[in-house]
Amino acid sequence: MQTKNIAIVGSGLAGSLLAIYLRKRNHQVTVFDRRPDIRKIQFSGRSINLAMSVRGWKALDTIGIGEEIRKLAIPMDKRAIHVNGQPEYFQKYGKDGEAIYSISRGVLNRKMITLAEEAGALFKFEEKVWDVNLPEAKIYTGESEKGAWEEYQYDIIFGCDGAFSRTRHKMQRRSRFDYSQDFLDAGYKELGIPANSDGTHKLDKNSLHIWPRGKFMLIALPNLDGSFTCTLFMPYEGEDSFEMLSSDVKIVEFWNKYFPDTKDLMPTLLEDFKRNPTSALVTMKCYPWTYWDKVALVGDSAHAIVPFYGQGINAGFEDITVLDNIIKNYEGDNWQDIFEAYQEARKPNADAIAELSYRNFIEMSSKTADPKFILRKKIEKRFSEKYPEKWLPLYSRVTFTHKPYAEALEIGDQQAAIMDEVMNLDRIEDIWDSDGVEQKILDRLESYEAQSTSILSNKSF
């Protein structure tokens, strides 16, 4: 394949990883970012720690940097649930040995930029892209929108500039470009739990900690230095909202009521609460993701999702492995065909993980402490352990396999319908581990399989 001169807009995680992949294929790569080099500045206080799972690790392992990145990560094999007035209890994520990995976004991004530079990518920081000439693959940068601009000519441009992408904004102005954004009524604020004086963690370090409180929740993910990055998710307005927490007194009263077990763990609560911004949570969808053989969107610029499945980084990294595999398997130098295959492969899966991520917000904030939900998960776990070829829980399918997100959504909906019937059985609390419940699940699975066979037999291919 002919070497291309490629620009990447955005030096975030997707942009820096894509730069490494493209350099491995000997393309010339220049990465533009409006921000300063984050290796030289304090991070912004808008971080939700990443939860890396198998899709993300595959992208890193394929390019040979997985082991180096694992040094920055802490495995979390379970949720730790904190309910007022009850002992902390745990919910395993998957089978023994299965875990998601907590990584500081800032720490990982700094490392990825360094690795991309070592691979030969050129980074241009504090150089804001104001305009993109799509047909000619030209980028225009400058200090201000109305000032003098500098023009750069490339063969291909990749937009990796996030949910509010300047590259995508230019594509949106073309005919027949579909675009939607949906903000949650809830926002988030970063807080923190410092390490003990000896550098150890104040909570179990191999758990994702959740304080579920219905319409809002607090989570905490571990860092290598013994601290935890905490995130408060809460409505902007109304009862128990960011709007109501307008003074030190109200913040302290709120914390004493809902998170009393964290008071001694968070000595800088008030300082963190007032210093760090309240940030928005948005789902963004668009199509097409590409413009001829000149421009393509990758990661959040194509499909921003809310963070409640921990799949944002994993989905973005999977974009890159899918794209790279298509490049590898295509003969010749037809980038338009490559881009078409890429967006057709990824768009349905991006839409599916967006839906799953939104649903998981409800599960994490409202259901993890619900006895009915806990029983439901116990029944699923028992059945899947006995019939692993018939039942893989939705969370495991999304988090611990490489199966398409769209397939996970479809099968997950079938499993949810079956479990709804099971949970409505008389005295389910007493008979949950009986042969009758097991047979009920088997019968319903057989019914779904028969329907699928019938649908397939009536299709023309």
C-alpha cells in the first residue's frame, strides 16, 4: 500500500493510538491538538477513570504495547456496593480471573502520546483546527477564528477530536449528514479519596466501588498511588441535585445524609467539590463517518456515549483494530472502499453500545442494591455456570468477549425477557435454585431458538 501523509485531529487516547497504528504501516502522521501538551500541565479535573476490558487490551496488544500499559492499571474483578446502614457487599463481574482494569485517563494519555512520538508521529500542540477542506484534505489552524490561518495539505484526515469534534462539525454542514446529540439530565463531578499515609488504599483496591442512591450515585476507582478517583453522578436540577448544593453547609448536610461512610475518607471534599467543574454527559450519533477517501471519524467524534458500561475507550480502540484489519485485508490503495467497509462494520455496534451504556446507568444507580435485582443476577449466574454454551450474561458478553455489541444487545434483550418471566414466578425467592426454574429458562431459550430458525428459513439471501 502506498505511503500516505496523514493528519489526525486530536491527541487524546483514540488519536494517539491511531497514530501508533498508522506509523506501524509506515504512513507519515501529524497530530494536531488545540490544548497544550498534557505531559507538561495539570489534568483538568474532568476525569472518569477508564475501565479497560478485553476490547481495549486487544487493540494495545495487537500493536505491541499492552504489557507496558498494564503497568499503569489495577484489576477490578467485582463491584463493591455501599448501602447506608448495611455492610459493604460484593458482586463479581465475571468468572474467576476476569476483571476490568482501572487506569487514570491522564496517566494513560501521557503515556500514549510518548509512545506515538517514539513511533515517529509528529505532534503539534496548541494549534487549533478552525476549518477542514473535506474534498482536498486540507486543515486550517490559527490562534483565533478571525485571525490569520495556516494551511496544511494532507492525503487523509482522521477526526479523533471528541464528542464536540471540529472535523465532524464540518461534515455536518454537508447534505444528507445525520446527526443527533442527547444530553442526560444528570452531570458529573470529579472528587477524590487520598491514599493512606503509607501509600495503601483506604478501600478494597480491586473493586469498583458504588454508592447507589436511586437517581444519583457515587463511584470510586483505584489509582496506582493508593488514591481513588471518585465521580458523583447527579441531576443538574431538582431535589438532590447539583443545583441544590450551593453552599458548604448544604454539601456537608447532603454528604452526611447519603454518604456518611465516606466522610473520613474524603478530607478535601469541599475543596474538590468547589474547584472541579460539573460536566455534561452526552450521547452523540452521526452518519456517515467518512467523506470519500479523504476524511474519517474515529472514537467519540463518531459515537460519543455515556460512561456507564465502561466501554467508551474500549469502543474507540476497537474502531482502530477494525479499521486496521480492513486496511490489512484490502488489496490496492482504495481508501474509499476501506472507509466504507469501516463505517458499515462499526456503526451498528456503536449504536448498540450507546443504548447499553444508557441502560447501565439505571442499573448502577437504582438496581445494584435492590434485593430482586441481586436475586435475578444470582439465578443468571447459576444457570450460566451450569449451561455456559447456552447463556452468557450480558455484562460478560459486552465486557469479556469480542462479540459484536449489536449481537450482545439483541441476545441481552432476549435474556432479559426470559428473566422477567422467571422473576414473576410465584415464590421465586424460595424456588430460585430449583429444577423447575432451570427448566423454565431452558424452555424459553428453545422457543427463541425456534423463532430464529423460522425467521432465517424465510429469508432470501
